[in-house]
Amino acid sequence: MELNAKVYVAGGQTLIGAAILRRLERAGYVNIVGKADEEPPPSDPAQVEAFFARTNPAYVFLVSGDSGGIAANQKYPAQLMLDNLLTECIVIDNAHRYGVKKLLYLASSCVYPRNCPQPMSEGWLLTGPLEPTNEAYALAKLAGIKLCQAYNHQHGTKFISAIPANAFGPGDDFSPEDSHVIAALIRRMHEAKNGSWEAVDVWGTGSPQRDFIFVDDLADACLFIMEQYCEKQQPVNVGGGGVYSIKELAELIKRVVGYRGELRFDRTKPDGMPLKVLDSSVLNGMGWKSSTPFGTALRATYDWFLQAGQTARPANVP
Ligand code: GDP
């Protein structure tokens, strides 16, 4: 990807899209199209087509589509599925028709079967039933992977896919109910600290394990994959490198926020997938590894929350 190439990040205002834009700018890309207000709504076919006709991007990072935590997935399955299906169909088709050289589609680790052997390697895709709490969203993300492969097969395009671990970081959605676990617990523990609450609720049993990736590391991986990864019919995993139970995570966030009360596990709330850990050996073997220590990444996320996150509008949920 030449530094003067035209690059478009579809979903540039999402947590991950904004981090990719920061990463591209830091690397010296000078021809980024569709930033901020110039980005067409990715699920509006006419506006997206007009945008491709006008700007003719050579490289596309496709990270648009609504997303949310376990509660949002249960409340808004139709909205999450529809928005993701629309945006991937529209952006991928326009990328083909306007001759995009390479497109990177970002899926989600919920595309793997609920009872997948751990860590989950790319070959396990579509080998079993999905986790029910996010099935609609996961099916839309699987469709995106398959759509890229179908275009490659039928039209000879170079549309690749990556499957990231649970991303978090500055710019996250900190809404109390619909966010993912890290943002939710940072917010709740911060409020508990300020309000001197005796205990904080953590959803589920605390035993599920997750692979978390700091969003700036994920953005770095996206750039690396765009430049180095060429397997058109096989997505590549992007794990964060560490695996934490929700209980361990809650203890770490407690320390970062400086909350001294108790953790109370609310077993009326769902656990979701019991284990969700990516096998990143393919990407690691190519020479990429996440580099930000987990504690540093949690601290940076809390710092951002203190400065901006308390008032920011929810980033990703409907
Ligand atoms: P998931 O990976 O799709 O399940 O995404 P989440 O980030 O929403 O949830 C991860 C795990 O954290 C699940 O087991 C949740 O039950 C648990 N969890 C604990 N407290 C919370 C919370 O306040 N919000 C969310 N979203 N998850 C929580």
C-alpha cells in the first residue's frame, strides 16, 4: 500500500475504524478519503455508490456495522444483523465495481461455534452451532467473510478477512447496558468509587474466558494484514495474546480505577460463550504480535473515559 494510495476506512467513526485512521495517519498515508463528515452512511446504497464513483479508493478497510455487548445483541438482533448485512453487501459490491485493489473485511470472534475447541483456529469456522446470545450478529459477520470469498471466486477480487478478539480502548462505547464488558466495568466501577458503593455487579458467573485486544494493536494488525496477508479464501485471526476470566478482568479493572468495594456476580445475567480465545499462530508466524501490555491498555482506556467517555455518545450500538 503506497503512502499516496487512496485509502477508505468504512466505519471510520467506530472504535476500530477511528484507531485504523489514527494508525494510517501515523504511518504517513496522505490520501485517506471519507474521513469524519465526508463518510457516506455505509448502509445507504446510493450515497455509498456516489462516494466510490467520486473518490475511487484503491484500498478499503471494512469495519462498519453496528455492534454491541451481550445485552445489546439480545435486545437488537434484527438491527445488528440488518445493519451488518447491508453495509457489507453495499461496500463490498461497490469495491468490486469500482476496482478496489484490496479490501480487508473485519469479522468478529463470535463467528466461531459455541463449543469450538480452544484456542480457536481458522479451520474451525462453520463446524458447529453458534452461541445463541449473538447468533444474528455472528451470522451477518460470517456472511461478510463468505461474500468476500464469493467475489474473489467469481470476480477475481482481492478481498481478505480478519477475525479479531474482543476489542477495547479509547473511543469505546461506555453506555451502561449495551457496551462490552471492559467499558461497562470501567464505567460501573468509576461510578461506584465516586458514589462509595459497597459492591459492584458483574454479569454472569465470572468464569467465562476472553481474549482481549487493545484497539491500537488491532489497528496495527489491520495495516500489517492489508500489506502482508494474501490468503483470499481463509480469514486470519487477530488475538490479543492474553486470556482472562471475567473475574480476573474485574479484579484488574478494580485496581486501575481504584475502587475498593466488593464484586458481586449476578448469575441472572448470561455468560455467553464459555471460552472465546483465538489461535493467532498464523499471524504470529508472519511476524505480527500485539505489543501493548494489558494493564497499560486498561489504564489508557480509563484515562480516555475520564476525559471524554463519560459524555461521548454511544459509538456502535443502534
Ligand atoms: P461477548 O464476548 O460477546 O460475550 O461480549 P461482552 O463483552 O458483552 O461480554 C463478555 C463477558 O463479560 C460475558 O460473559 C458477560 O456476561 C460478562 N460481563 C460481566 N459484566 C458485564 C457487563 O457489565 N457488561 C457486559 N457487556 N458484559 C459483562
